[in-house]
Amino acid sequence: KDLHYEANMTFEMKPPGDKTYLLIFVIIGSVILVLTCFNFINLSIAMLSQRTKEIAVRKVVGASQKLVFVQLLLESSLVALFCFPITLALLEFLIPLFNGYMGILIENRLIQNLDWFVGSIITTIGVGLIAGIYPSWILPRINAVFLFKSGLLKGAGSIGTRSALIGFQLLIVVIMLSGSWIIEDQLNFIQDKDLGFDHKSVLKLERSGMIDSTQFATLKTQLLSHHAILSVSHGLVPGDEDYGTPYKLQGSEVNNNLIAFPAGKEYLSTLGIKLLQTDYDQSAENLPDRIVLVNETFAKLMGEDCIGKEVVLYPGKDYEATRVVNGVFKDFNFFS
């Protein structure tokens, strides 16, 4: 659990989770459950208003207030329990459709795990009790004589309670719809935002880094022979995981937040990333064997006119390497 939520160290197995998102899902689920209880209360009040004479007769023939209370509460719990198997059947049908639509994998653990199953039954009974406690508490307390009068539960108190419940439900619905609108707006922003590179019609080959340079040259030649392929290169692409490379600039301390990787000379053109300035002729056919490029953000860390300045990679290690910057390219979104 600590690794899943708390750890955020170099070379982690995976990026850590965020408890905030888990809390948000719990709150949303709880709000939906509360709305369901309110619906149940409203329906119970409406249904019980048709049973006033029945309850009045029960009280006249000797049923105590406590007995009527228990009966109504038991009915409420039984209704909830009756819905439980229907819910399980719906989940079995809907979860595969939801997984296919969202591209994720959610399992129905309510029927796979005994503890979850028992816990769900207890929760269902609890929801039935909570949802039924208000009408079960109010109705038995009313005098039997008044219960014989038609429309008693349609009085001011009943209408006020139901109006308050419906008003609260509408408030929650408005809040959730507003949240959905904001989320949709954010998703549209992500889809339309200029990420600094061309991600359309670009295909990434997984684990292609396992081939050697000779094999890559052969593969590249074969790919470029296809009329639909415009460019081929290699290197990390936006979205790849990287844990940072230790580096040191002149007059600064060692840092560990540099994303450094080798790439083909066609890397920038393949991804449509703009090269801003260089110390070599970009149009020349024979480019240097090694060209070191940095983005705008790193160039600002190095100070004005960073071309020609040195960057020490893996300082203090046996494989320490010094690189001289040859050019600057425009920033692009490498991570989320």
C-alpha cells in the first residue's frame, strides 16, 4: 500500500497513485447513494399515504406504535434486499459493456469474494433501514382517528419534508452536472491544446529499442520504401516513462530532473518539433555524428546563449560524460 500511494522515488515500478482521486470517487459514490435513499424516502411517503387506513386498523385492533414501526422498517429492508439480486444481475450485464467503452478492466468483486458479498448484504440492509426510518417513525406516531381521514399525509408537514428532499436532490444534480461540464471542458482542452509536437498519424513501435543499429537501418529503409510513410526515426516519445538523468551545469549543484535520450537525426522533423537555433548548417547533407540539443526550458537554466556551453551527465560516476550544446528546440509536452 505504501508503494502504491506514497512512494515517488527514482526508478519506481510505476508512478504512484493519488489518494485524492480515490477520495473523490468515494464522495461521488456516497452522494449517489444518499440521492437513492432520498428517492426511496419520497416513494415510501407516497406509498404509505395510500395505506393510512390499513395502519389505522392495525392500531385499532391492538398493534402498538413500536410494532407498526418495526413492520414498516422491516418492509423497507425487504424491498432493499429484493433489489440486491437484480443489482447483481445488472452489474454482470453492464460491467463488460462499460469496460469495453472505457478501455479499462473492472471486476464485480461482490460475487467473487465472500467478504465483499456479505458486506454488500449488510450495506443493503443498512440502506433499507436508513431510507425507511423517516416514514416508519412518523406514521405510527399519528393518532388512529386522524389516520382514517383521507389525505392526512398530504398535509403541510409531509409536503414540506418531501419538498426539502426533492430540493436537495436537485441541488446535488446541478452540482454534479456542473462538475461533468467542467470535466468535459477540460477534456476538450486536452484534445485541442497545442502539445508542441504532431501526434496525429504517428505510429510508435513498442520495444523497437531492442534492435541494433544495423537492424534499424534495414527496418528504416524498408519502411521508407512504402509510399504512405513520410519519415522514420527513433528515440523516446511523449508519454514514455523516464526517471530523470543526473546532471550538473557550471556553477550549479547536481540535479536529477533531466530527460536525456539518444534520438535519430530525423526525430524533430518526424514529430514536427521546431528547431530554434543551432551552431551547424541544418540544410547540410553531412551533419556531425553527434548533435546535442536542449529545449527552451533547459536553455533558460543554462543562461543566455547556451550554445557551446557544457552539460555534465552522471557527475561523479565512472561513466560521467560531458556534452557541448549544439542547438535549442521548441518546448513540447513530454509528460502529462
